[in-house]
Amino acid sequence: MTTGFITSGFSLLGQQNLNNDGGVIGPDNTPVVNDLVTSFTSPGTFSGASPKNPSGVGKVILVGGGGGGGKQAGGGGAGGLVVIDSAPLASSFPVTVGGGGSGAAPGGTAGGGSSTSAPIGGTTYTAQGGGRCGRATPNYNGPSGTFNGGSGGSGGGGGRGCHNPASNNPGGSGNQPGVSNPGSNINAGNSGGVGNSQSFVDNRIGGGGGGSSQAGSQSTAGEGTEVFPSKSIPQSPIFAPGGTGKIAGGGGGGANLAKGGGAPNSYFTPPTGTDGSGGGGGSCYNGSNPGSAGGDGGVHVIEAGAGPSVSSGRWSLKAVYSAVIDDNWPTS
């Protein structure tokens, strides 16, 4: 039994010695207990809450697969984002993870991302896959649906427009907010950006893919959303691109990379969107290279305070003792 900090049967002298630090000089620290993050970037089963999470409640993040990018085209749209802040985790549940859409070779059509879903506490939550990019429009071609960005969780960016006749290509719509996910705290997706006509900017610019917190435009891909708490980021296998905790960012068309796992526009083939983040694929500037695939979606379960302790640095014996009796001191 512990009363305050004095423990029954523990001598006062010994108790005072707990405040000693062996003469080591430095700032006092407090052990930090991180969150437990269980991530799925492929189908699987969540086995239930950790024994260190007696409440059996946690945060669940679902993101659909990102749409693919193409050659001189728009950026792929991010997968739709769904977040449940207080989800029941006592029981196990299966997860379905949507794959990212394929990137397109010159003249080809990219693929849209697939949906991610999980039945949690009697409700099935669904994050739609991101929309594919729009194809670049050759000169002397009229409007066509394949030149427009595809719709999805977030929409893909429209492909570059036609010079003669001058025309822009719209981005796809972000449909995730219209998906029924009762009890969710975030249910987000945005439209892709417009691919501009070749007659008034660079003739290889497509629109940026839509992101979960921002629509794409002619100058930028849509921003992702910061959903990982600070004590979860070190434990996340997708490492939350840039260390920001943001996921579900759109891919770059003639646009800058937005944070959140989306791939940038590149002269050569850009990197694939980050798996687990649902980031959209980027477009390729060089005429002989394809665009990149969207990142696979994911399901991420976060249990606050149930993860590994961080105890590096200098500790007083009192801090060590307190952490040990609270089962917050690592054994390895």
C-alpha cells in the first residue's frame, strides 16, 4: 500500500535516499509513456485492447488508398479519411485495407484507389479510395472525361488543358463527406485542382490532387490532416511523413508536394505515395516517364498511454522508483 510517496514498511532514511541521484548533474526528467499504435497496411484483424488500456477505448484512423498520377497529368487524389476518437476496442474486428491506384504511362489512364473499411462496435466505417488523375489533353482534342480528374475520397487533379481549342480540365470531386460513418469525428475529402489550358501557363501543368484537409489547385496539392497525437508519431510504422502526423495528402500535378504522404510532381517518375497514408500519386513532367502509384490505405489504432516508455537521460532515484511501482519503467 502506498500513501502519498511514503510506502508502508519503508524506512524514512531509505525514502530520503530515493531523492539522491548519485552525484550526476543535469536537469530532472520524468519518464514518458507513449501511445500504443497498431497499424494495418494490408488486411488483418485487430485482436482487441491492450491489457494496459483498461478502458477498452481508443482512437481509430481509417484512410483509403490514394489515386494514381500520370504523365504530364494531374496528381492523384488522397484516400478518404475517417477518424473515430473514442472507439470501443474491447472486441476484435477485421480490417480491409484499400490499395493505391496505379500510375499511368504516357497516354494511359491511372487507377483510382480502393476503399478501406472496418466493423467497429456494430458500425462499419468506410474510407473511400482517392480519385485517379486526369490525362493530359493533346492539342486539337475536345473535352473528354478521361482528361478530368476522377472522383473519390478526395478527387484527382485534372490533366493539363488543351492549347487549341483552349480548355481547362476540372478536378474530381471529393466524395468522402457524403459517406455515412455515424459517430466519426472526421469524415473528410476534398476536390482535385483544375488542369489549366496550355495557352496561359506552362504547358505541362495539371491540377494537384485533393487532400483530406484542403482541395487541390493549379499551384498546390491538397494538404493532409494531422491525426497522430505527438506520443503516437514515434511508434507509427508510416512515421507520419515529415514528422507532422499528417496523412491523406494529395499528389502533385504541376504542383508542390503537400504534407501527408502524397507524391510530388517530378521531372522523372516521382516516388509512390506513402503506404499506410493513402497519399495520392504524383505526375511526371518528362514525356517518357509514367506517373506514380498512390499510397496504400491503412487502419491505425491508437491506445493512449499503453505504449513503450521512454526513459533515457538522467533520473533521480525517486523518479525511477515511482515509475517502477507504476509499471512505467522499461525492462529492456
